[in-house]
Amino acid sequence: GEYKALEGMTYKGGFANGLREGIGVETFPDKSFFRGVFRENLRDGEGTLTLPNRDTIYGIHFSRIWKDHSTVGAGVLTSNASKTQELVMYTRGLIDRVDPSVSAKADPGAG
């Protein structure tokens, strides 16, 4: 199914009982998007968040931690520009590097 919110977010994917459920893709007006698992209308598990600059965070994403349903998660940030990877955590849209010394060149053939 498909859903378009007033603020411009669109969702394409599974639904159950009128809620986003299963595999789906959220796309936002800034051209960022999340492709992954939804449960009871919220991000809930494995997926990839692609940022407007085309950097990606592959990992575990959850929306249910905060009362306002902002996303928290942890994963591997792959820089589109430098092709480097590093471990990150993020809360409410703010990315924290876990350890900047733990980084490596991304596989240029990946993605």
C-alpha cells in the first residue's frame, strides 16, 4: 500500500490493520529515506537510513523509545563522499560517532 502525510512524507510498503507493518520505505521532502522494518506504524529493527547527502546508516532503527517517536539507533555510517565507514549512534536526528578511530574504507563495489 501507499500513504502520504500532510508534511510531505510518503510511505510505500506493508500495512496491517491500517498501520505500517513489515517492510516499507519512508521518503521525506528533503529526499532522505528509510528502507526497512516497521511494526505498529513505527520503525522497528533492521534498515537503512539514507541522508540527503547520500550518506547511509545501516543498522538498527527504533522509533518507539521517545514519546515523540523520533528515531534512535546504531549502525554503520557510510560516507558517500569519502567512501569511509564508521560506527555511529544517533538520537533525535543527531549523529554521535562511537569511536572515530574505528573507521575503514568502504568497499567501492558495495551499495
